[in-house]
Amino acid sequence: MKMWKSATLATALAVLNGTSVMAACGLDAGRVSIVGNEFPAIQTVAAGAAACAGGGVEVEANLTADHQKINVAGMQGNPAEYTSAIIANSSIVALINEDVIRPLDDLIAEHGQDIPRNQLITVDGKVMAVAFMANAQHLVYRKDVLEQIGVEPPRTYEELLAAAEMIREQGIMENPVGGPYQAGWNLAQEFTNMYLGHGGQFYEPGTAQVSINNEQGIATLNMLKALTEYMNPDFLTHDSNATSAEWEAGNVALMNMWGSRTGVLMDDEGSAEVVYSNTMVGAPMTVGGGLTPASTLWWDGWTVAKNISDEDAVATFIALKNGISPQILNDETMGQAVWMIEGYEPAPVNEGVVSAIQMGTTPYPMLPYHGLLHTALGDNLADFLQGKESAEQALMDIEAAYTAAAREKGFLQ
Amino acid sequence: MKHKTFFWFVFPSAVAMLLFIALPIVSVIIQSVHVAHEQVVVTVENCGPFGCTEATMIDQEATEELRREKPLGQFAGLETYFDRGHLATTEVAAAWRVSESWGEFGGYLMNLPFYKAMGFTLAYTFIVTPLTIILGFMIAVAVNSVTRRVRGPLIFFSLLPMIVTPLVGSLILYWMIDARGIIGTALQMLVGDPTLSVKASTPLTWIMLMVYGVWHSAPFAFIVYYAGLQTVNQDTLESAMIDGANRWERIRYVVLPHLMPLTTFIALIQLMDNFRVFEPIVSFSASAHATSLSWAIYNDLGGETRQLSSAAATSVLTIIGVAILLSPVLVRTWRDFNRKAA
């Protein structure tokens, strides 16, 4: 967890820029308090917002991996503790469900005419968030290992399995495939990717009635299981961080990984030269002859709380707009994400996400009840992957767990 | 003590208990018999950087009205308690009908989240509690019999597992039992299986969690027993020696009976603590192999959509579970009390 009083930071930035930050933001009062996930790109945005601090303006940021557990509670009070939550397309749903964020149309009309239209997230015609970066999972591979077995980077999961078999057969690596398969959120996300790649639909059209116990669901589970045969046997305990560590240790040659995390794998910290200089990113893979990649598209964006004074809302809006202005892009921040900001030039590390967008990858579903299905998936896939139950049983369990939860939350009767 | 003095003496702690224990429990019970309002869902068009899609959202205006009328949600009675996430009465009955053997029925039960959690929780409680007591007693006797000069440092080192924050302690152990960690590799060499992985096997994960549990709480039993050992009557011990009792007989017939009330005390506290096992499951990322009631509560509250009623129902079931677990001991204490009063 990282929390800072941004006055010092703002001063530091002011010195760096050599200009008055007050003039840049044009604010004289207001409270800005940001809650969000913790990774480099979001830290950059929060620091950009903090540049508006000074005079009567207070800017604070609480960036933590546990942001989803605290943002709703922190915005339900009146006045809300957090004036803004930085969220993604999955987590904005919880904020809309609980009605804790405000439509931004008035603020945009008055202070945000220059924000490009495609960055605005509209729900039912009302702007609810401003996106600033895109993210997706895609292939990461070791160039040297693939050259050794004489194979092109895989474009489908079937090709990936074939390459993994060759790597194992030739004795290069025992468990060449990696992936964040930790039981819970991560594993549910891998199911989501693979199910969409198979062309699956999560719900009966137009209802909250789940329907994943079908051919695509079984094909998805079998593919996940086939992949785990080539993974470190501890895969059910590996989240994104542990998978990255496996990669940096040189134990893995092929994996499906988040674009926002590849920068760390390609820099010269934490791994041997042969690992980081041969780490390459590729497009997301397709599966089962499908055309849409087995991956999901994500945006990260910021919101403004509902239960705060208009003065604080204006300050929050302007500070965060400053946090995503073209000025935040420099040599260091450019490669941190696929920014949706003017002046952004994709670095090689960002190619995976860029091709995910070009290939028409499905965005992660923004449905009020989808969080419940994600939880149900995360709790009920491990038994199948350990060979304790059949695919049909696992899918039945998921549907039953989701249905019980959706009844409790009033989505199903 | 005069009644008035007694009243003023316990008043502050009674108020604190009412405020911080009784009221939250009441609020949890109320929460658990309510579920969310029937959601008013509307179809809308959502647009973003990746284009527009048809999606549904909650109609806030309609929902706000419902919430204003009944802020707690719909009254559901015990519905949540009996749904699939908890006691799962329908599913259990169905499993009973189709099962041909106890084993098959057990298999069905272990596939339901509540019974799966209960299975591990009870196994953990009934294995870790006695082992903690035995190990704690052994350490206490050992420390008590070394020369006074080294006792101070020894006590400190024996207490370390309890001083280390549970989350940190279990994380350290987690990395040590990794297939490439010191304990993991040692185990592989010991059994001669280079592919052995503790984290990938359910039985080994259970054993690891229980070893951690004993390691973490043995110091508590130790320090209580150590204090008790200082009060053992030396005259009795000496006369036992004169009667020709060896060391084991002295422990068996003099020390153990003397420490019996302490054993009851440690057992009570440990039963309560172990029934609420939680931290090791999170820090060992063990939820694929073992879940507990506390973990289920955490999991309900940690998702993107919080399931407050489900978490509340599991909390109430946990309280009931603790009460049942402690009832034999409490009944005995009550009888002793009555006998003395009579």
C-alpha cells in the first residue's frame, strides 16, 4: 500500500517542469483523494494528478492491489472518503451497482472539452468514466527457445501445446508453459479468456440466467487442463506475480500474460541476460479454430464520486484530467502501458496489447451480475484441474454457485 | 464484594462488550435474514474505446425508491442459511437419495462449499488442538528442567513463532516448502521423488497447514504450562521421589493432575482459535485444496460484487459452530460451579 501526501511530490514536479503547476491546473480549492490499483501506469497518473496540489488544493492517493475491497465502502459515505476511484471495465460495475459515482457530462462540458471522445466511457448515454489506457493478456515467449526447436511463435493454443511438447521432449525445460492459474480471480479470468475464444456466451440472451454448461464450456476446460500438464505442478498457487517470477527465473518459455506486466519482464532487473533479452511479446492466441482471440480487452480509467461537494468534484476532475494529459508522457512512462493519450507511441513491449485491439478481442463483460459469475468460476475450477471431478460436474457446480449468489443479490428470482 | 461495587467494576467492560461484540452480532444476524431487493435491470448501450455494446445495468432510480422503503432489503428468513452456499438442504437431500454408499454421499457433500469448508475446519481443529497441547507441554517441561541461566533466552526463542505475525510466518514457510525451497527439496530427496510438490497435493497441503498451526500456537500452550509448572507443590514432588516414583511417574501422577484446569483453559482457547482458521489458507494460497468457514466469509466479501448476506449467514453458522464445540467444556464448568455453590 502506498499513500503519500502529495505536497512534496508536487513541489518536486514543479521544480522539474520549471513552471508553476498552479497555472497548469487553475484550481484554488478542493479535496482530491484517489483510490486505485498499484502498477506503474497508475502511479504515473496519480503523480500527474498530484501536480495540481498546492494552495487550497489537497491531493492524496491510496494505491493498493486491494483497491476493489475498499473503494465501494470508501465512496458510500457522505461526504465520500475517496473523491475518485481508478477502475477497469470489470470493477466499474460494482461502483455503478452501488450508485457511488456521478455522471461526468456537466464536468466535461465545462472543463473537459479537449478530452478525446473515444476515451469517454458511456453507460446509457451518460459518461461515467474517462479511460486512459488499454490492457489485455497476450502471448509472451522466449525467442531463443523457440529458435532452438525451430518453431515460429504460436498463433493458436494448439500450436502452443505442440511447441511445449517439443521443448519438453528435447529436454530444454520440464514445464515450459506458464500462466496465472491461482485458484480464485486469476483462474476465473483464464476461463473467461478461453471460453470467449471458443465463441461461448455466458448467459441466456437478455437474462441473468447463466449458461456455460455446453460444448464450448467443456472444450474450454479441456484446453485449460491440457495447458496445465505443461505447467509447474504448483500452478494453482501462482498469481501474476508468481508467474512473472517463474518467467524471470528462466523456467518458462511460453505464457499468456498481462500487457501491463511485460515491461518488468523485458528490463534487465531480476533476471539473467539470456532471459530478458530473449523475452518477446506476441499477439493473443486463438483457440479451437476460432477467429476472436482467447483473451479479453480491458481499459483502465478514472471516475468521480457522487457523494462529494461540487467544488471537490471539479477539483478531482481537473486534477485527474491533468494526470492523463500528454505532459505525463516521457521516456520512462511511455512504455508503462498502451496509453490512450495524444502523443503516445507504442513501444515493442506494447505490441501484444495493440494487436489484441486490432484483432477485435472481446472486451471483458460489463454486466451488473458478472462479478458473481467470476467469483463462482474462481471457486469451482480447481477440482477439475486436479482431476477430482469431471468437466460437466465442474460446470454444473459453477452454475449452481452463481445461481445461489445471483438469487441472494436479487438478479434471479 | 458489594453489589454496587461489583456493578461499577464490570460496567466499563460490559459496555464495551455490548458495543463491540453484542451489537455487531445482532447486526450480522439481521443482515443474514435479508437479501438484496429484486434488481430492476434495464438494457442500455455502453460505449468505450473498444466500441459500443448492448449491456444491462441496474436502474438506479427505481432501486433507490425500493431502498428508501426498505433499507435492509427483502426479508428472506432463513433462506440464505439453507441455500447451496451454506447448509444446502436441497442438494444434501438429493445426494442422499442417489448415493449408494457412505463414501459416495461424502463425496457429494465435499463438493458443496459449506461442507467442504467444514470438513477442513473440523479436521484442523481436532488435529491441531491436541498436538498443540502435547507439544506445548513437552516444551514447558523441557525448558523447566534446564539450568536457570539459559532459561531466559530459551523462553524467548520458544515464543518466537507466536511473536512473528501469522501472515509473515506462513509466507516464510510457504517459500520454504516450495518445490525449489529448502524443505521442499529436502522432502524430494527424502522420498526419492524429484517431482514431489507439497503445494500441488491436497493431503500434503492439509498436513502443511496443520504443521503450521501447531508451530504457531504451541508457544501459547507452552507459556501457560510453564507458568503452571512454577506452582507445582515441591513437597508433593519430593515425597513422590521418596516413594520411589521415577520422572515419568512424577509427571503422570503429580504434575498432570495439578495442570488439569490449565489444560481445559488452553483447549477452550485453541478450539475457538482453530475453528476460525484463516490466515494460513490465504498466505499459502491453499484455497484450491483447503477452505475454512472464515475463508468463505472473506471470499464472499472480496469479490467484485460483495455478498453481504451470504457472509453474514456463514458468520452466524461459525458462531453456532463455536458454541457447539465449546458446550461440553462449558457444561462441565457450569456443573462444577453449581456443585460448589450447593
